[in-house]
Amino acid sequence: MEEKIIITREDLMDTKVDEVLKRQAEELSLHTGMQTNSNTGSDKIKLIHKSWFNLMVVGLIGAFIAWLLVEPIFDDDSVSLQKIIAAYLLFSSVGGFCGLLIGCVEGILSRNFTRAIKGGLLGGLIGFVGGLISTYAAGIVFSIVEKLAIAIFGIEAFADLKHNLLALAFIMVARSLAWCIAGMALGLGPGIALKSKKLTLNGFLGGLIGGALGGLLFDPINYIVSAGSMDYGAEISRGAGLVIIGLTAGLMIGLVELITMDAWLYMTDGPLRGKQFIIYKNPTFIGSSTKAEIYLFKDPYINPWHAKVSIVRDGYLLEDNESISGTFVNGRRIKKHKLVPGDVIKIGESTLIYREKNKTMGGH
């Protein structure tokens, strides 16, 4: 007769049980490449490592700073050179500050301050200059659409928008189109700084969508703030609209990046545990050099250009660049290895898991 195993309440409450469960969850994650449901949270990506969240926050901050600086010189009650200059400065400043912060955030989070400075300066410059150019184009578009709207609805409709909601809707669309054009340059900096066409496209689409949403909401916010009169509150709706541009542009850049990514490395052990590195450049270098796409710092066992991941016709190839300590996949030292989802890569003191979108775990 088999002996019964008795588990007491003291056994269940013992902290060693949590430690064993945590260790088992981490071992399962390393072998399967999948996140576990352990309550320890040890293998969950921290919010601070989520690209969309960081880009959303810094986009919001950049737009808010720009609005605070330029809004005091904006005069809605006059058609003057000062108002025109303020309008140009407004969007170029939003583009500049958003481009600056969006451009440097990834470098800061990766502890790669050389990349942060380069991406931030280039992002700010492109955002500012792009903002000037796109504001000019947006002004032309808005002027054309506004004249078309007046021809359709009459000048009286625009003098009393609260009683002409169809005309208001038309203006909303026109402003959305204009702000869409004005927002295009917001996210171009990081991709251009890193010479990545994919990242540049992500930034372009993010700024485009962010500008469209910010412009679309400008007039409804003004309508609500002014209790339907549209006679005051433009500064509030302008600030809200610009913050929405920055927030949405950053969020959309992150989401577009998330949607379009095909393969990435997820760090389970190392200085940036919980961070995922998207493979967007061919080749993507891994090493202790600040110029490496995946920068593994403060590790004496990692060479400056330790290894690289190349995009090949039917997948991704990991190659060791004659490093001293070697590159290991699933516990075996490799020179070249065709990656499959779930592969556990060990480089120095860092452990990364290779993952692909919509792929099975390749037998792991």
C-alpha cells in the first residue's frame, strides 16, 4: 500500500515553495521561449520596456513643452505676421521636441547614451525643419479646403458654427487633413538616425495618424470648452490637440513597430532583463560597442562586435564574429546557426530568447 503524502498548511505557506515555483517558471521560459503565468512576474516585460508606452509618454511631454513655450505669443483675434509666425513655430516646435525625445528614448532605455544623443539631435532637427515645411503644406491644403467649404455652405455658416454642425464637421475633416500633413515629420528622426527604412516608415505613419487624430479633435474640444460658442477656448483645444498629436504619434510609432515586427530577441537574463530587441536592421549586431544595435554593456566576456543576426531568404541567421568567449545556442557553442523560435542564446552573462511572429516553437 502506497504511503500517503500529507501537505500541511505550514508547507503551503513556506516561502521556499515560491522560490521553487519561480525557478521552475524561469527554466520553462528558457526552454520554451514562452512567457509563463507565474505570479512572480519574473518573466513579464516591464511597462518601462514597452516601446509604445515610452514613445507615447515622451511624445506627450514633447508636445506639451512646445505648447507651453509658443502659446503665449499666439493671438487668435488677429490676422497678423505674429500669428503666422506663431503657427509655424507651434508645429515646428512640436515636431522638434517630439522628435528630440522620441529620438533619444530608445538609446536611454538601452543605456546607450551615444545613440540617445545622436538619435535625439537628429530627431529634433528633422522634426523642427520637417515641421516648418509640413506646416506650410498644411496651410495651403487647409486654405483650399476652407474656400471650398465656404463655397458649399456660405460664409454665414462659419460665422455661426454652433448652429451649422455640417459645416463644423467639414472644418474638422479639413483641419484633420492639415494637421495630418503637419505631423508627418514628428517620428522620422529615429529611423533616419539609425539608417533604417522600416523604422523611418514606422515614424512617418505614426506622425501621420497622430496629426490626423489631433486635428480631428481640435474643433470638438473647442466646441465643448466654449459651451458651443466657439468664441473662446482655442488655446485649450490647441493645447489638447497638440498633446494628442504627440501622444498618438508616439503611441502609433510604437504600435506600428509592434505590428510590423517579424522577429525579436527577448532578454531573460542580463542588464536589460525583460527588454525585447526588434531585429529591424540587416545585419543586427550584438556586442559591447555603443554602435551595436543590441548593446550589452559592462560585461567583460562580450566583444565589441560579438555576434550578428542576418536576414536571409528563409529566416534569420546568427553568426559568431570570432569572439573569445563564444556564442551559445541551446547550450551549444556555434559559429553559424539558423534561428528557430524558442532558441536560447547565451552571450557573456546575457541570455536572450529568439522569437518570431506567428510561428510555432520549432519543436522546443
